[in-house]
Amino acid sequence: MLIKLFNQNSEFMRVAKQMTYNKFAMGGLFIFVFLLLAVILAPVIAPYDPFMLNMNVRNQGPSMSHWFGTDELGRDIFSRILFAGRYSISMGLSATAFSFFWGVIIGAIAGYFGGWVDSVIMRFLDIIQAIPNLLLVIVVSAVLGPGFFNTIIALAVNGIPGSARMLRAQILRIREVEYIEAAQSINCSRIRIIFSHLLPNSIAPLIVQATMGIAGMISFAAALSFIGLGVQPPTPEWGAMLSASRQYIRDFPHMVIFPGLMIAITILALNLMGDGLRDALDPKLKR
């Protein structure tokens, strides 16, 4: 499997090579990988315990001893940002993976079977998408309650309809082509047709959407934590850090600037990656 994946003539290697031509995409990939490694190695890199209180140094600006300054309780902001990234990024990745998985299943069923099955599924998704995205996330999160895993579920529910609709559209476009008719003529099972023939040829746009969707999930996760429905204090999370420091924005702006900057940099890097991946998967732009 791995040999086929990294074969010089494989689609994976073609896309990877195409990505290298896009400097912005490679820059976004480098930044995101760097951030990912930094938050994974947070226990090693962080100079202080993110929960350690020191009232003697509270509300201090950036310095050599505290690179990003300290908060209202004297906690090192740099250390807290590193550990907060573990929650923010993992929520974005997990929610996207969850919504991608269920979106693929629902979209594949709706697109392949069509008829009343498609109608029922699409009308149900219409109801969900009629609710504004942020409002839906807030409602689901309020019903489930705050917390790390509940936030992931709330974010994923919001992402499923978009993934399902995109895959359904792709399958409707290719389900009547010759190789699908050939598979049906030799009595291939429906499951095999869906997972062996339809999905591999229709998944590319969904991968691009998922890559760019991670950025949206991180933004929504920060918004939920900001209003108190996401990760709860004293657990560090970028949105929760913004919420806790918003009352100090005039006197100690560093407490807001650095968590907000991390959210912005992460989202920018993911969007650059998504744009590059979209171009790499476009057959019209092959080199």
C-alpha cells in the first residue's frame, strides 16, 4: 500500500510535486507543521507550568523571562499558548475528521441510490443548513454542555451537511459513466461500487474542502470557548484565553494580541494549504 502511495507515478506523488510549485502553499504547510510540532512538544518547549500562579509578576509585558508576558494571575502566556494549541488544533482536526467521515457516508448513500432516499436525506440536510452555522454550533454545544469532546461533536454536526452535499454532487456526476455501468453488469455489490469506484474518483474536492474546513473549525472552537461553551478554565485554549483577557485589552493588550495572533496565523496557514491543494488537484493546472 505504502509502495503504491509513494510510487513516482502515483496520484499522491503527482499532487505532492504540484504542491511544491506553489510557494504560498508550501509556506502554509511549513507554518502549520511548525505549529503542530511546537504544540506536540509543549511539555519540552514551554519554560513554565501553564497552570502555575505567580501574583508577583502578574500583568507584565513581554520580556526576556516571559516572552509573551504574563496574564492577570501571573501565568506565563507563551507556555499557555503552546498548551492551548493542543486543544485548539486537535479540536479542529478531530471535528473535521468526524464531519468528513459521516459526510462521506451520507453523501455516498444519497448520491448512489437517489430517488426517495436522496430526497429524504437532502431535505433533512436542508433543515440543518437553514440554521446559521454559528447559531447551530452554539445550540448543539449548549444542549451537550461545555467540554472538549462535546465541542468536537457540536463542530462536527455543523460540518456534515456541506461534506455530504459536495460528495453527493460528485457522485451524481459520475455514477452513469461507463466503468460504473461495467461494474454493475458483472454484479459488483453496491458497497464495492461505492467504495472501490465512486469514492476514489469523487473524493478530491472533499479533501480540499476538509483542509480549508479545519481553519473554520478552529475559529468556531475559539468562538465557543470565548462565550464559555467550549473548553473551560483553567484549561488553556486560544479562545478561552481571549475571553479571559478581553477586559484587560486597553491596559495590557499583549494578553489579547498573542492568542489572537496564533489563531490568525494557524487559519492563514491552513487556507494557504487548501488553496495550493485545490490547484494541485485541478487537472487543468498539471505541469
